[in-house]
Amino acid sequence: MAQYRIEDAGGIEMLTIACQAIDRSESCREEIDRAGHMIKTSTGMRSHPLIRDELQCRALAMRMIDKLGINHEALKSVGRPPGSIGWTPRED
């Protein structure tokens, strides 16, 4: 939060939603890994239904991250790095 200066209530809520969606998608992924990508049903084999839920949660998280702008580089101070002024390379 500090790196991207997320301090407003709306931004904090979007970040919370993104984190919850990531947690939920990871829970789905664990269940898919445990049961397998394909499951047997009365009509035959089919994709695990949680695959769709996992993808939807990940998409929601990415939308929140995009809206917050944290998919871009963090805010940095303007100017030269500390100690860079007056520095010259040594000649041996």
C-alpha cells in the first residue's frame, strides 16, 4: 500500500477485493489439483467446474489491480539516487 500510495477508502476496498479473489482462486486451484482437472460424472468425463471459478476470481483480481494502477511500476522519488552527486569513478 505504501509503495503505490493506496490510502483512500475506495482503493483499500479494491485492494481487499483483489486479495480475496486471489485467495479464493488459490483455494479453487488446490481443490482442482487434489481432484484432477477432469472429473467423472454420470454423463462421462468433464472439466472440473472449479476451473471456471478459478479463472473468474483471477480475472476479477486483475481488473482490480488494473484499476488501482499497481500493474505498473511503483511510485519513485524524482531525481538522482542519494549519493550520486559528486561521484566519479576511480582510475587505477
